Amino acid sequence: MNIVQNIKIAGMSALLGLGASSCETGMHGQKALEAVKSSALETVDYKNLPTKEYHRLLEGEKQAKNNCLWAWDGNVKAIKYWDSIKTDALVKKAYQEGAQMVRDSINSANLKKIAADSLKKVK
């Protein structure tokens, strides 16, 4: 009975493994990659990027895919690559917006009044 059970488990494991890899290499994997890629490019605002920078991003995807032994691993690494590009763009945008908020608050502060109030407390 154990032998039959082991054969069933091994067969199901093989089917699940093949099914998972076909999702990453087939149409589903390509659709997932394209969705992540277009989202990342929109976040980076690729329309306003210099052509050289845009081609550098595309070359990075090729390098991520070429450094893999298996096709499914290439798609996974390319998806991770585009996720990291999007994350980097979001972090830079948030930093710039925060820095602008600080500049705006400094510019709008009435520094002469703050200095005069501080001097009154010193006396």
C-alpha cells in the first residue's frame, strides 16, 4: 500500500511542478511579465526618459533573463527586475516630494517673526 501511495504522491508532485513552470514560461508568464514591465515603465515615466536610459532599462531585463538556466527562472528574474525598477522610482519620487514639502515649509515660515520671538525669550 505504501508503494501505491508513494507513486500517487510522486505523480501529483510532478504534475504540480510542470504546471507551475508552464505558467511562468507560457502565455501566463509572458502576460505577467508584460504587466509588471508596463507598470514599471509608467512609474518611471519612460516617455520623458532619455533614449539612452530607456535602452539601458531594456538591456537590464535581457541580462536578467540571460543569466538563467531555465526559461521560467528568466521570466521570474525579469519580473523581479521590473519590480525593483518600479520600487526605486517610487522611493525617489517620495523623497523628492518630501524634500519639496520641507523647502515649501521653510519658505512659507515667517523667519523674522520666529527670530524676534526667540530673542524675547532670551532676555
